[in-house]
Amino acid sequence: MKALRIGTRGSMLALWQSRSIAEALRQSAGIETELVIIKTSGDKFQQTSFSQMGTKGVFIKELEDALLDLRVDLAVHSMKDLPTEMPDGLTIAAICKREDVRDALLSSQGMTLQSLPQGARVGTSSLRRQSQLLFARKDLQMLELRGNVDTRIEKLKRGDYDAIVLAKAGLDRLGLSANISQVLPHEVSLPAAGQGAIGIEARADDAETLRVLAVLNHSETRSGVTAERAALAGLEGGCQVSIGAWGRVENGMLTLDVAVLSPNGSQRLFETISGAPENAQEIGAEVARKLRDRGAAALLVREGRETRA
């Protein structure tokens, strides 16, 4: 088989993820690969807030364009960045075994969420994280935070923020976990749908590439992420909404927890349901239905409109 061209963003984390896929393909199938770095809208406009630019596919679109234009054979994504609606002709070929799904708090003085001072400045670009932290601590001052992982940590160290929140999986992958002050429990912060999982996207008609990539798929992770994404789609939520979701297979059963919050963290709805892993899509849709029946749509309103990032 010819060498496969892997489309990737150029950030440290994206390159780490893409290189890990390249090594896995080499070891599992003896496939040689080439990394093709593609700059996405999210990388180009790092001074623009997500709420201003919208987030549907800002780290994805250019990679998908490269796939459709035959410039690359596969694209490696953080699953939490991948919109629930896929372009025609593309498919998720594999979802790799998930790492830690939790959010992590980093603070300049090693403080936990509860020990941060009154009115502490907390940086995060995620409305999901903002609303959940405000639900736990209404006094916090939430500030926009953009940039790659290392850039965000540097902003914390120079005093721009009292604390920041990042995905633990990304810190683990980059060897930066020593900066963590507290790993936030799920009761405080449910992760984004797909958080901690690496997804591989390919052309739906490229049977040979799909066959090779199938060996990298982790069925339990895929079931959990599928349920999370189905719930997100059922709630008409994108990347930049206040929805947390965690699906996992335990003792042969898939359990899905979903929380929906108002942007200011004043209200929170929570649902959980369990079932067979092969029914992941239906489980996600059922949780979304229950939350809609309880008024979830009213919580997903921001500045007079529904947030469908």
C-alpha cells in the first residue's frame, strides 16, 4: 500500500496526536505515512473569541476540504472538535482508545477550585466549562482564553489569570501534567462530547484506507463517544454550548451522563441512562429527548438566540 498522507493541524498537541496515529499504522500494518500540516480558521484567528467567530468546524473545515480534494488520505482530530454533522463523502473511520476525559484546573498558587480567592480570574474558551464552574462558584470572573496549550500555560504563569482550565488528556500527552492543581471531578465538570478521544476521518469511498484504519478503532470508546455525540445532536448543540456529556462502558453496559446549563451557570439539568453499547445512538437520542422535555432548549439561549455553534 502507498504511503498515507495524514492531514493535521500544526499545534504541538495536534502533531503529537497525528504522530501517534502514524506510529500505530506503522506498527499495526507496516504502513508508511506523511504528515501534511494544514492551518485551520481556528489557528489563523487566535485573537478572536469563539463566541464571535462561532465554533462549528473552526479546527476542522480546512482538513475536511483537503480530504475531499484528495490532498490527504486521512485527517486526525480531537473528537471534541468534530461537529456532529459530517460532510457528504466523509466518515469517521476510527475512534482510538480514549484517555482521561476529565478537565483539569491549573492555578498560579496550586489552589483548588474551592480555595481560589473570591472573584478569581479563570481563563477558558469553553462555554461548557464556564457555566459549570459558575454553577459551582458564582463569584468567579470568567475570562476568554485562546492559544495552544503551551501558550495558555504561559499566560497563567505571567499573571494574566488566577487559574485556567484545560483538558487533562492534552496535558498528559504533552508531558505537562505537573502543572495541574486539581483534576476536576465529573460532579463539577462533565467533559465535552468526545473529549480525550482521537478520531480519524477519511473518505467514505476509500475502502482500502478504511480497512487499514479499522484496526485502530476501539469499540468501547466508540460506543461512549457515539452516545455523547447523539445527545449533542439531539440537543442541537455544537462545540460552543453549555453541554457536558460522558459515556463509558462499565461491566458490559454503556452509561451516559449529560448536563445542560444556562450560560451563566445559574441553572443545570442532568440526566443519565444505561443500556447496551450497540444501542449507543439510541441512548444518546433518549437522553436528549428527556432533557428537551425538561426545558433544556431554554437554557441553551445566549444573547436572545439559541447557540448552535
